[in-house]
Amino acid sequence: MKFTITALVFFCLCSLSTLAQTSYLVKGNSVDSVANIKLANTSISILNAKDSTLRKFTRAATNGSFSMANLNKGKFILLVTYPGYADYVEHFTLDSTKTTLNLGNINMNLKSRLLKEVLIKGTVAAIKIKGDTTEFNAKAYTIQPNSKVEDLLKQLPGIQVDKDGKITAQGQTVNKVLVDGEEFFGDDPTLVTKNIRGDMVDKVQLYDKKSDQATFTGIDDGEKTKTINIKLKEDKKNGYFGKIDAGIGTDGFYQGQGLYNKFKGKKKFSVYGTFGNTGKTGLGWNDNNKLGTGDGIQFNDDGNAYFDGGGRDGGLDSFSGRYDGQGIPVANTGGVHYDDKWKNDKYALNTNYKVGNLEVDGTRNNKSQQNLPPDPTDPTANTVINTKSDETFNNSMFRQKLDATYTVKLDTTTTLKVSVDGTLKNSDTHTTYIAESRRLDSTLLNTNDRTLTNKVDQQLFNASAFLTKKLKKTGRTLSLNVTAGATESKARGFLNSDLETFGLQGQPATSQITDQLKTDNTKTSRFNTNLTYTEPITKALSLVLNYSFGLNNSNADRRSFNNTGTVGNPNYTLLDTTFSNHYIFNQTSNQGGLNFNYKKGKSNLRFGTRITNVNYKQEDEISGNSASRSFTNWSPQANYSYKFSTYSSLNIGYYGNQTQPTIDQLQPIRVNTDPTNIVLGNPDLKPSFTNGFFGYYNLYKVISDQSVWLNGNYNFTTNPIVSNVVTDNEGKSTIQAVNLSGQRQSNYNFGLDLSRKLSFIGMNINGRLNTGGNIYYSMQNNELNKTKSNNYSGTIGLSKYKEKKYSIYISGGPNYTVGQSSLQPDRNNNGYGFSADYYINFYLPGKIQISSDGQYQYTAATQSFSTDFRQTILNASITKAFFKGEGLKLILRGNDLLNQNSGFTRSASSTSYTENRYTTIRRYYMLSVVWDFSGMGGGAPAKK
């Protein structure tokens, strides 16, 4: 009897559970209302009746039938769309015991059959797929007054936006955000997402943007950028809108920005300005310095070399004009943007002007430990050098840049695109160092006090022309790309250094004093042409031929003058020929490429090679020394991709390239800014060769909002070029590049990203697993040192967004690092850590909004670093909005509420370990006023 009752209870519970979890099936057929033709691939969407959000999506089969299962109880809207037909909309309810709803034939009417006087209204489709483009209809989502594009993107399936505005779509980072297909103030996405109003948007398009060459030829060259294009509503293309934000805070902090936009049809005019010292006021300035920004001569994969006379700063410290979080910044930036198209888009113009000034003041305190291999001939030799240094810096840069791109369609088959840009830079740096090094027994090894000052005036100009021509045969094309550029730089600075070295007990100290004026005047010019021809051999196979010719000439006059005067009356007239040079550099390069592209069905195979011959000659007008070199680079490549569906693909590839030794490695330009490190040349260096393999797989499901992104790469280098560092008993090191024949350096990286929407709680979950490592070699005191390093990390994140109520994002995970050096087997850098971050935003009654974000970081102690590191950063704000449209807001912000932003970094290499502490922005409070204004007109844009 007891068993019978238990079984009955169990049966009832199972029945109730089954009843609670009842799922429904909806099916039907899409047909022409008159001809009764079955409409294959019809788009079928089921929307929630309450808020019109997408619930299910499918396409009709070849016979027009469709079915969608696993629907719960509720009220829904059926939306059926087919090209050339009017949208079909029907409301229905699922709440009965009958689990299947057969809608029968869905009769679709051609738009041409409908009378013009009849107005058909219906709910719009939320998502449409057009080839490789996913298009989201903004009308299907709720957009609040004064919300920005960023707020709209947060509602779209497969797209995530973090607290800093970084956008991830279908598991990949979005690097470009366009407006009506055009760049807006260059390549800073946040200028669009944080400033353009959400109610101005008609469509959001997500796709992989191809290179100009691939877009023209239709042949995929593997260069793709995940891109979002914001299409504006026609009635929002006439009028103005903008924002003004100004705030003042405690401890002297302040910030402000203003943005004004005026649109008229295809004309767009925008102007912005920012100021502040919080490091957060910039709207973004990703200025591309083009060529010649590194020290010495560098060779890229094509064999082209770029030369700046060994550092256009005269061997002194220079300033890039970027703020990296170290120091306190004062930034003032501004810009103007204009673009237009006319005569049926035959002509197009896009131009930008940006100007800005950045000054950074701060201090850095560095601790480092250099581990030396034991000397078998001298057991008492020192094996550890501990160095501490205190640094004070003041860096400033004023920069302005003007660029323009003009496109004209010469005829139906020919297009010309011309781009020019010019940049003016003026930088001023002042740095002081106080450093001391000690042996393992804490006895003093050396001290070095240095002061460096430097002023640099620089001008850059670049121009390019891209001419494309489609020939009579389909797929046969010809294109010519011509680029040219020139750079002129003038630097003037001073080096004051006092280096003292201390011998062992009883040995006297030695002193080396340097007091020099340094000048560096550099001029460079560059010219390159690239001719590409495509020929379709068959419908599936195409041939791509290209040839390029390049010239690169430089004149770098770099001089050091010793002070022959007295204290208070300096006289820098004595030329120091050891640290002076006047290099004339000339280079000629020729490159040929042969590639095949096979595309059939879902498969695409590309393979081929590039061969580059480079000849250069360098002469020193002062010493008479010269160096010349002629070499040939071979760069094979292959790539295979398979597209399983619109949202799923596999891509694998191989590349190979030679790395030539640089002039600095063959014949270095001597500098004395750091007298404890001296670089020697090695004219016997040979090139190394790298083989690389890569691949990725991506999968995205629209309905479940699920994405999978799997990627990895592995490469190895034979005959690698490494550094041999020989350190003497005074702590001075000589550095020389050498080849390691018979050794192979390698590195790998593997990552897995997963995300999915948990529909039962309306939350998105994402996870990330990463592992990477390398094996690399170096020489320390002529002994081979092999270093192995591996790191492992995992992160899981949860996010939920409910329009005008709240948004929540939290993520975190552990990491573990393994590091071991063959010369220091008893020491390692093995250790674990944990990091997490969050962002929350709540909307309260009375137009009040509360927000907070934070980051936590923990790094455990290791054998290399005896102490652990913990840091928690918390920020918060409260916002009060005014008026019906909420255009005016009062915001109280708190930065680093726990005052823990210590400015701390750690790093480890094969034989050295370093800790850095630096000045950074800490706790402050700020009160801001934000005004969003708009005056958008209606109607169609003005006719051209």
C-alpha cells in the first residue's frame, strides 16, 4: 500500500512537471495567393507580442513548408517576408492543451497586385540576412530618448559592448564602425557609438569588410575587418545634433567635451573638442604615423626597409604623444570632419582635421634583478645584479593632422581613389634618472645619474592613388596603386650623465662624466608602385599577378658635441666623432607575386608566393664607413577556407618569410645615453626563416544567440637571430646579435570563446579559454640560455540587459604562468593569479540612474617575486535627468573609491625580473553637467 501511494505521488509530480514544461509546435506553408506557387526560402519570424523581440526564426523549405518547435505559452506575432511580396503579419496565442498549431497556407500577395490606395501595416522583421551581411532593423527594438548607438547595439543578438565601449560581435572584436558606409573621424568606433543618437538609426549592418583590392577584384585576399555600418534614417539626415559635457572635481581634476554634427542628405559635417586631466576625455586619436617611426632600419615582410637615422631624437628619449596610464595627463584635442557624395555617387570626398596637445608629468620607480650564469673559472664571481632607479619625467607633444580621400568613377569600369595626409608634430621631453646597482652581497656596483632633454620638430606627408579597371572579360581586372611619402625631422637635446663604478673591497672607484649637445636632422622620401592583374582561368580558378617597385632614400645627420665651457658658461662646439654620424641611405626593391585563387561552392583555396629583391647602401659621411647589402626574400603562403553556412566557417593557413638582420645588428649606430649597455655589430649575420601555421573556426546561431570562436597559431624560426649579452664585473654589458644554427625558436597560442543566451533567465553567458607559450634562446656571457614559458587562463562572464531598468555585466577567471630558464634551473617564475571586472547600471524612479564598475587583480608571489600583488578599483556614479526628453543630466562621479590604483607592473624575461611603480590617477570625485541637443528635420534629403 505504501509503495502504491508513493508511485501515485511520483506519477502526479511527473505529470505536473510535464504539464509545466509543455512546448508548442507552429507550422504552415508559404504560397503565392493567386498562382499557388510554393515560395521556397521564405523568411519566417515569430516575435513576442509584448515587445516585438525576436523569439524564433527559420526559412521555408523548397516546398514552402516551415515549422518551429519548443515554443512556450504566450502571445506572439507571425511575420512572413519574401522579396517582391507584401509582408504577412498575424497575431496568435499558444495556451491550449493542443501542442501543434497548423496555420495552413500563408497566402502571400505580390506588391504589384496591391492597389496604391491600400496601406499595408505590419511589424517589421528584426533580422535579415543579405549574403554575408547580417542586418538588424532598429525599428524592432525599443530606443529611449537621448540613448546612443551604443545602447542600441547592446540589445542586438550576438553583439556585446563593454564598459569602455569595446564591441564584440559573433565572438570577434569590431574594429570599424561606419556611418552610411563612410568612415567618421577615421577609425575610432566610439565617436559613433557614444555620440550619435540611437533614434537616428534605421539599420545596423554587421559584416567582414574586405580590403580595397579584394572588394574590387572579388577575389578574397584574406584581409578582413569585422565592421558595423550604421545606416541612418532618411528623415534624420537633415538637421543637427550634439552634446556638451563639462565637469569639475576634487584635487584639481576636470574634464569636458563638445560635439556638434550637421547632416544634410549625403553631406556630413562634424566638429568636436575635448579637454581634461583625467585620461578619459579623449574621443580617440589613433593617428597613424605611417613610415619611419622606429629606431634604425627595419625590414618588413616584403623586404622594404624604413630608416630614420638611428632614431630621429638624436639618441635621446622621445615621446610618442600617447598616454599609457603612467603619469598625470593634461589633454586638449579637437577635430573637424566633412564628407559628401554627389552626381549619383560618381564623386565622393572624405576629409578630417585633428589637432591636439598632450602633456604628461609623473615619476617611475623601477626594481630589477639580472641573473648571471656562474663562472666555473671564478667561483667568487658575482651572479646577481640588483638595480633600483628613480625617474621623473615631463613629456609634451603638440600635433595636427589633415587628411582627405577623393574618389571618382571615371566610367562604369574605372575608378580612381586619391588619398593625401600631412602631419606636424612638436615634442618636448625632460627626464631625470637616479640609479644604483648592487651585487648579491649588497655591495655597491655602480651608480648613474642622468638628465635627458630633447625637442623634436617633425613633418610628415603621404599620398596615394589607387586606379582600378574592369576589363571586358568577367573577372579580368587591372589595378595600379602608387604611394609616396616624405618625412623631415629636426631634433636638439642635451645629455648629462655621471657614471661611477665601484670595484671590490679596497679597489678605487672610477667616474665617467658626459655633458653633450645632440642634434639630429633627418630627411626621408619613399616611393612605391604596385601593379596587379587578375585573370579568370576557369569559373572556379583565378590567377593573381602583381609586381611592385620601391625606392627609399634617407639623409640622417646626427651629431654629438662635447661641452668645452665652464659651469654657468657652457660651450658645445667640440664634435665627438665617436657618437656622431651622417648617414646617406639608398634602397631599391623589386617584388613579384604569383597567387592562385580557387573558389567552388563553399570552398576557397588561395596559394602562391612573393619574391622580393632588395638592394641598399649606407654611407657615413663623417667616418667614411659604408655598408651595402643585397638579398632576396621568399614568402610562400597558402590559405583554405570552408563556409559551412552564413554563420559558420573554417579557415586554415600557412605562411613563410625570411627575416633579414637590421643595420643596427650588422653595423650599429653608437649611442651613449646608457653607458652601462654598449651595442656591437656583427657583419656575419645570416637571415632567419619563420614558418607559421594558423586557423580559426566560428559558429553563430541567430535564434539561440550562440557563438563559438576557436582560433590558434603556431610558428617556428630556424637559424634565429638572438642577443649575446656579456656583463663584466663593473655591471657594464656589451650586446651583440648572433645566429643560432641548429636551434629552433617557437611559440603558440590557442583560444576558445563561447557565448550563449540563456533564454529561461534572459541572460547572456560567455566563456574564454586561452593558452600560449614559447621556447626562445639567448646568450648570456657566451653561454646558451633556453627559456620555456607557458600561460593558461580562463574567464567566464554573465550579462543581462533590460531596457530602461538595468544592465549588468560581470566576468572573472584564474590564470597560471610557468617560466623556466636553463641557466637558472633553481629559479622560476611559476605562479597563479586571478582577475575580474564588473559593470552595473540601474534606472530608478524620478529619472535617476546609478552606475558602478570595477576591476580586481591578484598576482601571487613566485620565486622571482617574493610578494604578491592585490588591487581593487571601484568607480561609481549617480545621474539625475531633467525634462521630458531627458536631454539635460547632472552626474556625480567617483573614481577609484578605494584609492588602490597603485600604478604597478611586473615583467620577467629569460634572466631578469622587473617591478615598476609609477604615478597614476587615483581617487577623485567629479560633478558634471551633460546636455544632449538635437534639431532634426523631416522629409527626404535635399536633391542634388
